[in-house]
Amino acid sequence: MGVRRNPAFEQSVVAKVLMYIGAGMMCLYLIMFAVIFSGLANDEAEPAMWLVIMPLLMCIDFGLRFVVQQTPLMLVKPYMLLPLPVHSVIETFLLTSLLSGYNWTWLCFFVPYCFIVLCGCATFGATLVVLISGIFIVMANSQWFLLVRTLTRRSLFWWLLPLAVYAVYFVPLFAMKDANNTPFDNAMDAFVAFGSTWWFVLVCAAVLVALLMLNRWMQFRYVYDEISREERREGAMKRVAQFTFLERYGQTGEYLKLELKSILRNKAVRARVLMSLGLIVMLTLLIAYTDMYDGKMMLNFWCYYCFAIYGMTALVKVMGPEGNYIDLLMVHEENILSLLKAKYYFHVCILVVPLLLMLPAVIAGKFSILMMAAYMLLSSGVLYCVLFQLAVYNKQTIPLNAKITGKNNVENGFQLLIEMLAMFAPLVLVAVMILLFEESTAYIVLAILGLLFTLAHPLWLRNVYRRMMKRKYTNLEGFHATRS
């Protein structure tokens, strides 16, 4: 009963349900890919045909590990206070990362793939090679992720390392996609053939052991340095940006300064900003320079999401960072209302960034200025109106210097419903408008609707504030209970 009375109990239940749903969907996708590529392997009589898409799968796996895997440097610090050998602690975390349940989820790809190729073109030995080498590659990718994450905590320039590694495969693939009998094709055929031999298993095992030993050395080298670096950072005086130009806007200007300083100084908030801007850059480049999303609905879909991504990333946790000092914000009447206004104005201003980043797609003729204006206003009006409702129900503090995917980072079911509504309702509205009206007319209607909600922001922000005050003691209890 004590666990159920915990304010974080509902969040934990929702998090587990979402985790199981996500894992189930991932397993279904892996089984689908296994069936598709095992059929190609049987047609080509090459059991290791999956190696053609192996870099793409490992690139996706690398991205998913940001959600499911932490580096030992993030986990080992509490154990430094215990009388335990540091080497043993780090080795335990490294072995745990190798044997994690997420790694074994990839059996949903390899087991169906191996079964089908065994029934088709492969011998038992070649099938066993594919299964063992596949598991070794997934485990090696887990160590590769730990290596990259450890290095990027030292400097952002280390992000060039994974980009360079994946470019070794993807750049030749795109450069020669229309050519026949190219050196790249011949090299890929030789690689696939080599992937059916036991020598390939030995190579994969050697790579795994090398990455494991390198990680062990690096984690042990940096663990004390990381702790001392944080202590030096905490003890050192920092130059604080003043943003004096915002002082003319009174209390709202002060909260705008707080919002900017929060992004500049806090890891968790800054990481959300960088992640969303990185996604926008990637999507706009794909849209502008490839024909991947040339369909009308796909262009509308991604044009909207380029404007909506930042709000969906940051505003779903609105008031979460402020939960660390929420008591101070309630000292004066309507302080929270000024904070909500400052947050709204900041997120409206930030929409200029995706507008500028999407100019290559406009120049390429994929987006029109009218379309972008419609989705920008739809985001600043309808989307933000929906997302700011979460301020009433969010009662979980977000640690300011924790990673994005920390514990208890999923709220209750009602909040999840609002997030889903914000994500899909505007797209349904867009689809209906485009079906009912001519395309230009639909964009004008959407722009007017978004403009009305944008101009009405004082009304719905005050409504959010009043409802927050009715729930303030419930929310304060939750914020206090979830502070780290």
C-alpha cells in the first residue's frame, strides 16, 4: 500500500505499459524485416544477405539506445562512496550492458530470419554463423554506443566520429545507387559471401572484445576525471549572461531571461533543444535533397512536424524543470501566469528557427511560403494551446542535469492523452481541410484558425493558470516527492 501512495506510482505504471507496447511494436517490425530479407536471401542463395542492411539496422539501434541505455559514468557515481573496487563496478555495468534484455530483443529478427533461410537456401552451419555473428554485432554496437557517448560528454566534436563511420557505408550507397557492377557492389557481394563463414564470426568476436576492453579502459580513466570536473565546475565562478534587453518587459521579461538561462546552463533542457533542432535539420535536408517524401500528404506531414517538434519535445514537460524551485515561484500572486506567458512567447519566437532551416526545402520547391505560414500559425496557436494544458497536470520534477530519458519521465494516462491529441489532431484537421478545399484555400483557413488561437493566448493562458491554482497543493506534493 505504501508504494501505491507514492505520487510517482501512476507514472511508473504508465511508463511500464508504454515500455511493453514499444517493445512489442519493435518485435513486430523486426519479425517483418526478417521475413522480407530472408525471402531475398533465399532468392539470391546468400544466407548472410541481411548484412546489406546491417549498417542501417545498427544505425537505428544506435539511436534507440539513447532511450534504453546509460553509460557507466552516469551510473557508477553512487557506488564510489562504497568500499568496492572501481574496476569491478565498471566491469559489472559493462557486462550488464552486454546481457541487457534490449540486446536479446534482436533475436526477434535473427531467429525468424535464420529459420526461413535454413528452410530455403542455407546449411545448418551457415545459419548458425548468421545467428551468432548477428548477436555479436548487436553487442558490439552496444559497446560502440557507450564509447561514443563517453567521448561526446567530453566534447561535442566527437559526434563527427559516428557520422564518419556510418558515412563509409551510406555515401557510396547513395553515390552508386543507379550504377551496375560498380566496385561498391562487388565489395558488398564479397562481404555478404564472407558473412556466411566462421571467419566472420571470429572477426565479429574480435571487434566485440576490442570495444569491450577499450570501453573498460576509457570508463575507468574518465570516472574520477568526470567527478572532479563536475566539482570544479560547481566550485568555479561562471560568467552569467544578463540579457538586459529583456528588462523593459517587466516580470515577463525576467521569466524570459530565466528560460534562456535554463537552456544555456542545464543539461536536460539544453539536450531537448539540441535534439529537436538536430531532427529539424535532418528532416529538412532529407526533404530538400531527396525524393523520399515527395507525396503531398507526406510533405504536409513533415512540414507541420518541423514546426511542432520543438514544442512537442519541450512543452510536454512544461513546469517540470520549474518543479525544482516551484515554491519560490508561488511567493507572489500571478507569478506563474507571467511564467506561462514568458514560456509561450519564447516558444513562439523559437518557431523562426525551423522557418529558416526549412528554406532549402522552399528553394527546392517542396514547400510553399503559404504552407509554412499556415503550419507555423497552427503550431503557435492550436498546438501550443493543447500542450500548455499539461501545465495543469504535470507534477513531476525533471532533474536539470539528468539525461533526457531518466527514470519516472512518463506522466499519467491523462497527460498521455493530451500528448497524443497534440500530436495527431492537427494532422487530422489538415487532412480534412485539404480534402474539403482547394490546397491554397485550406492553408489560408488553417492560418486564420492558428492566428485566432495565437491572438487569444491571454485568455487560454489565464484559464490554464486558474486551473493550476486549484490543483496547486496536489501538484506541489508531486513536485516535492519527485525531486532528486
